Amino acid sequence: MSNKDGSANYEHHIALNVEHAKAAYANAQDVIKFVDTKTGVLTGVLTITTGIPLAIFHFVVSQKSEEAATIFRWLHQSGAIAKILVYVSATTMCLGFVFGVISLLAATSGLMARRPRTASHSEDSLGREIGRALVRTITFGRKGNPRLESPEAPLTCLFPLFPPRRKSEAIENFRRLAEGKYTPEHVLREYASQVESVGSVLETKINRNRKAVRFFEAQIVAYMVSSVLSVVLVIGYPDSPGRKSERDRRPRHAHQWASYCAFC
């Protein structure tokens, strides 16, 4: 009788752990979906904001050559302080573009699908990951590929993803499941393995999301500084030589660069 009670208690204990593991796995998957959704939205916003300097550059070199010439003529005739403000404004705008590109790279890295792995997996830094991507692009995939981690994550039926070299091992697991040879202990072991893997993947995704947000904040600050300096140029230099020479077309040309930056 005591053996039956002990067996019943053991089975109840295993079942309790399996239910808890299922809840942990489902919770981690929900958080991953939530983080990916936020990162996806941020990627869309970054695609727009990072294009602002490109729009300004297109304006300068586009067919509106007369307006661009007026801008540079005003800049050439203005004083040293005005030149410094223009250069700082343009530099911060370019910095905003760079911050946006880095943020986009971090966001897309966070959205990238990742294979199952163990908690001991060492994730590459964002800089190293970008470097590997560049090397793979230059060498057409011959170099720059990530090394195989050791130990590798165990293959499971719960997440049936496997590389070709481990095909036989995966098929053996599937056959055992089809024959009903999976015990509650096997199920619990697989859930424990997947919770470990999903937790590691979630940590990487959150880390990349945080980096993307921080560089996006830096981009906003850079654009704000550029816009403020542009407003100072518009308000502080109403009688610049370039403005005087183009008085009949004011305010469209004399401060078009500054106005355009302030608008953006």
C-alpha cells in the first residue's frame, strides 16, 4: 500500500512539474511575441526617421539647383558663428542617421530567428554580429559563419528542429514518440530543455531591443539638436547677406536649409 502511495505521489509530482513547465514555456513564448511586435513597430518607425537626412540630401542635389545654390551662397556670405551653427546642425543630422542605422541593425538582429540552444550559449555582441555579417557578405558565405556551440541543445519532439547532421537522432526521437515510449519523465525533460533554450533566446531578443531603443533615443536627441540650431539660424540671422541678396524671394531661399531642417 505504501509503495502504491509513493508511486501515486511521484506521478502527481511529475505531473505538477510538467504543468508548471508548460506554463513557463507558454509564458516565455508570449513574451517573445510581445518583444518581437514592439521591435517590429520600432523597425518601421526607424525606417522612416532614418531616411530624413537622405530626403534633405536629395533636396540639396535634386533638380532644385537654384534653391540649393542660394543656400550655399548664403552660407558662404554669412559670418563665422552662422557657419559653425550650420556645420554643427548638419553634423548632428548625420549622427542621427548613423544612430538610426545602428538601431535598425540591432532591431533586425533581435527579430532574427534563432535555433534551440543551451543556457551556456555565448551570444555575440552586436558589433561582432555585424562584423560577421559583413564578412559573410564579402566572402559569399564562405567565412564569418558562427561556430557550433558545445554542448549542443538536445533534440526534442516538442520543438522538432534539427540540422541535417543530426537527422538520425531526430528520427529516433520521433519513432519513440510514435510508439508511445515517451514517459512523463521524457516529457518533463523536453519541456525543461525548451524552457532553457527559449529563456536564452528571449534574453538576446530583449538585449537587442534595448540597444535599438537606446540608439533610437540618441537619434531623436541628434535630430532635436539639429532642429533647434536650425531655428536659431532662422530667427537669429534675418539680415544675413544671402537674405539681402535674395530679398525678393524671402523666405523661400535665404534660409531654406535651416527651415527644411527645422521642419523635419
